[in-house]
Amino acid sequence: MTMENHPQVPEASRNGDVLIRLLAFTLILSSMSATMFNIVLPEIRADYGLSVAQVSWVSTAYLLIYAIGSVLYGKLLDRYRAKSLITFGLLLFAAGSLLGLVATSYAFVLAARIVQSIGASVIPALAMLIPVRYFPPERRGRALGISATGLALGNAIGPIVSSLLVSLVHWRWLFAIPLLIVAAIPFYRKYLSGEKGSGGSIDWLGAALLAGTVATLLLAITQWNLAYAGVSLLFLIGFLVRIRKAAEPFVSRALMGDRFYLMGLMIAAIVMSIGYALTFVTPQLLADINRLEPGLIGFVMVPGACVSAYLGRKIGKLADRKGNSFVYHSASALLFSCFLLLSFFVGSPAVVIGFIFILGNVGQMFMQIALSNTISTSIPKNQAGVGMGLMTLCNFLSGAIATGIYGRVMDLGADTPWIPWQSNETAFVFSNLYLVLAIAHAGILVFYRSVFVRGKKKANSATTIQA
């Protein structure tokens, strides 16, 4: 029995409360694993005599598999027992970590990261499924807030732990930290229900076409290769045809025909792509304009993650009390203010940038909870895994595309600032880019209101008239 069907069952409620805290712990470790290795890429490169392109596969391969796996596991969670899949995934994650810990060559390091990502990609699928399956809509915001807190904590402490650890021991010991996740397995097996999903066959051809679309698109972005982009388009066409032709497609025709769900995915992708500027562009700003060393940049940005982690649960409760629309509008106001202030105060002391960054980080968490909660209400129970998995996938892809675009914009630079009194030519591109992102947030807010505020009112009115 799930909380969705029987919200009055005390056992289901207790299990949900335990599971969401267990999930927060799991998300801390998985997000740390995803970010810790970015800091030591120069050391890995030096140890094995690699080029920048070669060593980048430590992160690229992880991202590729993690993005694809989140959707595949989401579909499997709709079909099979969650406790079996999470056990398999976490054991594989631990096995990859153990392999990396004893690795003696770059090939073994890369293999370890691949095995890690195959196992770890069950976590984002589960992170979306537990709030949907174990919490009714009126309590789902709180659950999403707790899971978002775990993610924020992992992102905050990952770089710090990585820096401290590699200052004491060899970077391979970073693989030891994810081994702690094995301790969570017995609790997942105890508290996850033994309920089996809907069963039936899985459209593996559709899954392969989707995986091909994502993999080649990410390669096109990371390698700036038009050939990969063309192949990705062919895979996408094949995937869409497969949805129309297959008896039971990988993503149901009903879900892909749901206007509110598709508009929600589109808004989430655009908003998250804008939000990636906080973690990608701002460190470049602190390095190029404020001349900070990498370690100091981390300390400037960590308070934002810490404040977000502290407020995560409170924001989730706010979503339950005030509604998703209120939280979304609050998030939009915070992010608009953050980008506009960054645009004005480019070149200010790092502590000022750090305070403004807090606004954006908190706004991004508001946004994540509001959109996750909104989209989850548009998905049928038997499609919850793949439906929320597609949202996770869209977030990955939008981040990869956005960082590629931001990097290109910064490479091109700017000759004229929008603020006449801006005198630092190096700062022109940052100031102009932040202004564009602030305006984009205002525009997407109008789109959100037309879809989820006015649009749903019209839909409800039409239903009432028909009744």
C-alpha cells in the first residue's frame, strides 16, 4: 500500500518520514561524490600524464551515465520493487568506489567512475519517487524540502571535504567516502514497501533510443561537435516515432500528451538552465575580477549552500501551506533580485558577491521545490518514476547546454557595458550576462502564470461547466 492511496495509514506515514530522512543522507553522499572529483582533476592529470580532454572524462562519463540512468531507473521503479532496485544500485555504487580506491591506472579510475555512476543513478530516481509515493500532495512539499536539504548539504561540503582530504592523503581516498552509503541499505530494505510495480514488459528499444539521444547530445555539447548533434536528432526522431508505434512505449503516450506536464518540464528546464549561472558563472567572476584562488572561491560560495540547506525543510512546509504558486513567485523574486544585484555590483568585494549569492541559492531551492511539487501532481501513479525521471534528465541536459552557452559568451567577451559607469572592461560580459538572466526570469514568470495559474483556472472552469 502506498501513501498515495491510503494517506490515513499510520505505518505508511511513519515509513515515509523515515525514508525521506534516509534519502537526505543518501543524497548528501551522492552529491558529494559527483562534485568532489572536479577539484582533483589537475592532480589526476599530472599523475597519469593526461591531456585536459582525457582527464575530463572522469566527470563527463559520470554525467552521461547519471543522466541516462536516472530515467531508466525511474521506469524500472514503476515496474519492479523499489527495495530490490535501490539495493542493487547502492551496492554497485559502493563496488565502483571500492574499485577506485585500489585503482593503479587511469583506466581503472575511469572504470570505477562508470560503475559508480551506473549505481548512483538510482538515487535521483528514488529521490523523486519517495515524495510522490509516500506523501500525499498536501505533505509533499515538506518531503521535497528535506531531500533538497540533503542535496544542498552535499554540494556545500563536497568541495570542502575534497580540499581537506587531498591535503592530507592521496586523492584516491575520495573513493572511500561513498562507501558509507552501504550503511543505508538495511534501512531501505526495512522501510521501503515490498509492493511490486505494475509489472509488464519494458520497451527497451525506446529506452535505447532515449539513451542515444541524451548521450550524443551531451557529447555534442561537451565536444562542440555538430556530427554528434545530428546523430542526437536522428535518435530523437526515432524515439518519438517509437512512442507513437509501440504498444507500451517507454514513455506513455498519455504522459507525453499531457499539456501541463510538458509545459512544466519546459519551464523547469529553462529555469534550471538560468540557475546554473550561479554555480558556473559566479566562480569565473570571482576568479577573473576579484582574483581569488580556487579555495577562497569555495568559501565565498559555501554560505549560500549552507543557508539553503538550513531553509530547505521550512521552504517545503511553506509550499504545503501557501501552495506551489506562492513558492514559485517567491523564488522568481529572489533570483531576479540576485541576478540584477550581481549585474550592478560586479567588481565589488567578494563578501558582497557572497551575500548576493545567498539570495540566488535560496531562490534556486525555492524554485526546485515548487516545480518538482507542481510537476508531480500532473503524473499518474503508474508513471511517477519515469515522469519524475524525465524531469531530472531535463535538468541535467539544461545544465549542460547552459554551461556550454555561458562559457561561449564569456569567451567572446563584451565591448560595451549596459551600466555607463562600469569602468572595468573585464567585467562588461559578466554585468551584461547577469542582466539578461534577470530579464529572462521575469519573462519565464509570465509564462508560468499563463500555464499554471490562468491555464489551470480555465481548465477547472471548463470541467465545472461540463459537470
